[in-house]
Amino acid sequence: MTRRNTLLFRSALLGSALLATGAAVAEQELFKDEARGTKLEFSADVLGAWYQSNDSWFGESASFLGANTDKWADIGIEPALSFETGLGKGTFFGLVSGVYTSTTGDDASGLTVGLDDTSEMTLEQGNVGWKVEDLFERMAGDTVSITIGRQDYSIGTGLLINDGGGDGGERGGWYLGMRKAFSDSLIARLDTDKWLVEGFTLKNQPRQGGTQGEAYGANVEYKIGEDTRFGGTYMQVDSNVPGSAKLDVASGRVNWRAGNGFGVSGEYVDESSSQITATGYYGEVSYASKGNWSPVFSLRYAHFDGDNPATPQDERFREIAYGYTDWGTWYQGEITGEYALGNGNVVSQMFRAKMNPTEDVTLNFMFYNFTLDQPASFGVTSKNWGDEVNVTVDWAVNDRVLVTGVLGMLMPGDAATQYTGGTSDWIHSMLYVMYSW
């Protein structure tokens, strides 16, 4: 289950300043009137990715999914128009874009199996808004904004809210994850040097045959400098599935780094309704060195409840609209998290080493150990899903071209073998190229 956020890739690798609405970096100016603060810009992202696996689904993809999923390819393009002009004391802005994706072959998600047409063009961004700066004298660096329509929205590391779009299947482009915008959304925001306060209503944009759920709530963060944030979120979620009760979701999180490079982060989520009671949480410690290649080492433990079949309540953690903000968040493992397991009924331990041999190249090494919280609800008796190793290379060729390579191996435990019938190591590789214009 992947929703690869290409804009965040560019932000991390190129140090580019992104618009809050998600406009592309390499924009082409079509019109500008400095006196009125008016400008119209065009941008486009073009993506391609090629995938090669050996023994996908532990050698049982043909029997487990109904097709061989060892080779496939994706292409995608997103053209966009952004506009802004002065209005009153602030700025009126808008953004519209469309996404076309196509998949050749059957990908390991299994969503393309049996489909004749796996390509589609859809509306992505489509929003308008207004923002004003320095509205309150007693708040330093304040910006007030309100945005309505189809737009991106993310909270924290994306554990609960990051991706509102449905990719794969008849749309193609499962791994590319270019559809992220929430539809029929409203986001009101106050952002200052110390505080971030947001209110939101959101609806997702599912694939054909999917259910359009909705959520509304508030998010608050307190900021101390650049390296410390405390946050909390409350929302009510309606899956719009007949017979399902609305879900109350509350979370608290922290991200702190000391001047000596030591850091701590974590989040705790409680989900409850008349039918569901579930929790999910993670804790992470890290150390950022100032030596050669600027290595960052981190250890993370994450626990997401599974359902205990022996109880009347459903304890499985609901992922809501989770997504990608960095490697391992929150698609845990380039094989397990992307194709096999979501974040319900899984417990993981991750070691990560990140380093920069040059300014333009970032290397990641990640090791995961996965177990199931409640194996019986997964139809197996063992908790041991397996161990996974990932190596990733991100190369910012220039300010327009990004190349990413991935190599991963998932070694099945007894739970994976019982679930699929396969015993072979699942080896996966990918080459991903993005051009921004």
C-alpha cells in the first residue's frame, strides 16, 4: 500500500520551498503583475518506474493472486496551474491539476489482476483559498488561511492523515501514489512561530467500487524552535459503510531533538466507538552525527492492534488515511508495507541508517522485524511475519530530475508461509525517475 509523495521527495532532497497547496517546484511563469501581486504559473511532473521481483509473494503470486507479479512498470504525469492575486489585506489563490497514470503488467498489490485497462486520467487538485499575514499584533510570524476544494493535507508524520486518494486497480500507478488530494475538503489554519491550529473537514477519493469516507476535526501543535514539536489531534471519522458507527479518534505526539544530535519522537492514538476499541503507537530514538556523510541512526518500535476474535469488540486499528512523509512512514517496508500488510494488526521493530555521501545523494539502510498482534484474525497461528532489509538511493541529478533506486528482501516467517503457502525469500528492486517541468 504505497502513496509515494513526490513533492516531499523534492523537499527533502533538493531543499526546495513548496507551496502549502502542493504546487510543483519547477514552475513556468505564464503571467505576472507585480503591482497587483498577480501571477499564473504552470508546472508538470512526469514519472516512470520499473519493478523487478524474484519470488513475489514468496514464490506463490500465481496461486495467491491469480497472476505472476514479478515484473511491471508504471508511468504518470500531473500537469498543474496555480494562480494568486492580492485581495484585501491578503492573497487569493487557487490550484488545479489532473493525474494520468498507467500500469503495464500486474503489480504485486494484486489490484490489476484480471483487468484489461489499467490507466486513467482524474482530477487531482481543485481548490481556492485566501491567506493573510501578520494579522495579530501579539503573534509573531502569523499566517491565517482557509482553503476549500480538492487539496493535500497531512498531520505530523502522516500516521493518521496524509493521503486522500485511491491509486492502483483500474487507475494504475499503485506505487507512484500520485493521487493524494482529499475531495470536498475545507482547511482553516492559523500558523505562527509558536503555534499551529487547524480545523478540517475531509473526504477521500476512492477507486471504482470504493467507499467515500469523511472526517472532521482539529489539530494543534506547539513549536519550540526548528527541532521540537508537541501536537494533538481529535477527529470523528465516518466510513459511510452501512451498519458502521462513527469513530472517535484522538492522538498525541512529540518530536524533539537536542543540540547534541540525540532525538526522541512518538505518537499514541486511541480509536473508539460502540463497535471498536483500538490503539496504535510508536516510539523512536535517533542520533544525528556531524561526521563524514552526516549519518543519522534511529531505532523505532511500532504497535498497531489487531482484532481478538474471542471478544465482542473489534480491536483492529484503523489506518484512516495514512501515507508517506519519509522512508518507513508509514509504509513499513518496501515489500511488507507497500504490498502485503497495512498498519492494522502489525508490530514492527525498525533500525535505520541514513547518510549523505554527497549533497545530491542520500542513502538509506533499513532493517525490519514484523510480527502480527493477533494472528488468529489473520487466519494463521504464528505471530512471526518475517524480517525485511531495504536499501534505497535517492539522487537529485539537478533541480528537475530525481532518480531513486530500491533493493529489498523479505524473509518469510511462519505467519507469512501459512498465509500464502510460499517459503521463498521475496526479493524486490525498483528504478524510479521523476522529471519536473
